[in-house]
Amino acid sequence: MYKTLAPDCIGHRVGLEESAPLAEKYGFKGIWFNIEREARIPVEKTKEILNKHHLKAAGFGLPVEYRKDEETFRKDMEKLEEYAAYARDCGMHRCITWIIPASDELTYEENFNLHRERLGEAARILKKYGISLGLEFLGPPKLREGKKYEFIHTLDQMLDLCRAIGTGNMGILMDVWHWDMAGQTFEDFAKFPDESWVVCAHIMDAPAGIPREEQVDVIRALPGSTGILRIDEFFEGLKNMGYTGPVLAEPFVEELGKMKFEEAVAAVSEAVNKIWPKEA
């Protein structure tokens, strides 16, 4: 596994030319792409920047809004093949998205079928370009509170969706916040057939002094800063399965966005280094 910088996840929507030098300077081995922004740079220029700073193109978020109406979904799908080709040519083989864990309109079965159909369509396009699609389950109970119908919010449920899609390039985005909040354990890593089923990993911490059932997803902390999340156990699970992919911090700390970009990168690097497992 390798440390990856994701500028957007630390409050800075900056491009590759600005972020790559700082990623290298502060010890990151990969960089996460905002594909809609970075695809404006020619492939050869992108590869030149990555090579210069000894960085891997770690992956990108799915640029398709599949959660809303059919028209929005179709419009975004028109561009997916172009983005997938760009990603492949830059050396990316990982794409991720997250699943809303509840609905007021759709029953579990209806929501499952919608996700199976739409994400399956996206996954088939990505597969043509050698790209895996990782799905993130959102664990905190607060996200399902007050909703009429619950939806996928555990690892088992998400694995069921991946198998139902059945394209052969499906997997999971493992996020320590959601893994912990869903009550998953080290033993759950054994549910993956092999390490390719983990497409990406996110790390962060949770605020102290807040009961689990009251934790709010967008209020987090730098990795290892509070010790609330079981990050050592999470890393042990990744190591045990032989995970070789990107690990990126997604702390959602407002103060990071108010810092100069380099200061934010330095702060995140320091936090990640403190909790990074030995021999990883």
C-alpha cells in the first residue's frame, strides 16, 4: 500500500501542476485525481508531471451522477468513456464512488436494482479500459436517521451489490470511518476473495466525546489525532490481505482548507506518518 495525496479531500481544489511537487516533497507516492479537472491537461503532459515527481496516478472519483434522475445519469454517462480512456492512458486503474445509505422514495429492493443497473453500466465501460470500480458503504447511524427506507450501510451488503453487478471489476472502497461506524472488525477482511477487491482505502479519525450514534460523517479529524477510530486494526486487516493500493487521508477538517496549500499538505503528511504501519 502507498501514501496518496488527495488535494480535494483536504480542502484544496488545486490542479496536478501545483499539487505534484508538494506530494513528492512531503513523501507521498501517489496522487488522487479529480478527473473532470485534470483531464483538461493533455495525457503526455500529465505523464510528464507524474514522472518528474515520481508519483503514481492513483485513481479518480466516478464522474457520473447516478443517484438522481435518468436524464442527469444519461448526460454524465456520455462523457464516461472519454474520462476512462484518459485515466487508462495516465496509468490509472481505480475508480470509486459512495452509496447513500437510506432513501425516502425507494425501498431497499428498488434502490438495489437501480444501483445494480446504473453502476453496472458504468462498470462495463470502465472494464473496457482496465479500471476497477470501488463502492463505499457509509456506516454512521446518523445518516439513516429519519429516513423511510434503509439501504446499504455494511460490508456484507456492499459485497452483495458487487456480486449482483457481476462485471468482474467491482470492489470496495474501504474507509476506516465507515468500517468502524458500521461495527466491522479485523475478521471481516477475510470476506474479500483477494486483495483486488479493495479498490482504495481512506483514513481519518473521529472527534472525541461524541457517542457513536451521534457522530456526523462530515465532521472528522486528522488520522490518529484522537484515537477514536480503530485505525491500527484497519491497517492490520489491509496488510494481512496483501493490499497494494492507495491509502489517502480524507479528514474533512475545516482548518486545513483555511491554511496555505503547502501547510495543509505538511499537516496531513505528518499525521499519516505517525500512524503508518511499519513494513507497509
